[in-house]
Amino acid sequence: MIALDWYLALSAILFSIGVIGVLTRKNAIVIFMCAELMLNAVNLSLVSFSAHLGDVHGQILVFFSLCVAAAEAAVGLAIIIAIFRNNLSVDITRINLLRW
């Protein structure tokens, strides 16, 4: 069996890649994918702790988290498509929906 430390290290690496992607990219779809990567890194750590402790509560929490992520993906992609139809770009520096 693989030690808990390896799962947590992988989760930390994935979360760090997601944070760097959110902070440095300008494309809304790439930012959206990096946010999903961060969410999956947290899910990995929840599942690894759940397996290590022999408790199913972490896996149940991951199930609910994945359901919320699926709904978020549907709504987020709909918003990105609506912005693309108006601006013909998904560059976040060109989005000015809240300006007068």
C-alpha cells in the first residue's frame, strides 16, 4: 500500500499547479480548468485521508463535492459561452461587463 505522504504530496503539487494557473493565465477556460484541478486535488486528499483512517465520511464528502463541481462546470461554461458570444474572446482582460 502506498503511504499517505505520497498522496498528500501529489495533492499539494496538483493544487499548486492549479493556483499558479489561476494567478497567471488570462484565458477564462484555462482558469476554469485550473480551478477544477484545485478542486480535484482537495478531493484526492479527502479520499486518501478517508482510506488511511478507514472511514467513509471523506468519500461521501467527495461524492457531494463532485456533484457540486458538475453543476458548477455546467453554469461556468454557460457563462463563458455567453461572454464569448458578446466579446468574441474569453480573455479576462477584455471582459468589462460591470463597467458603464
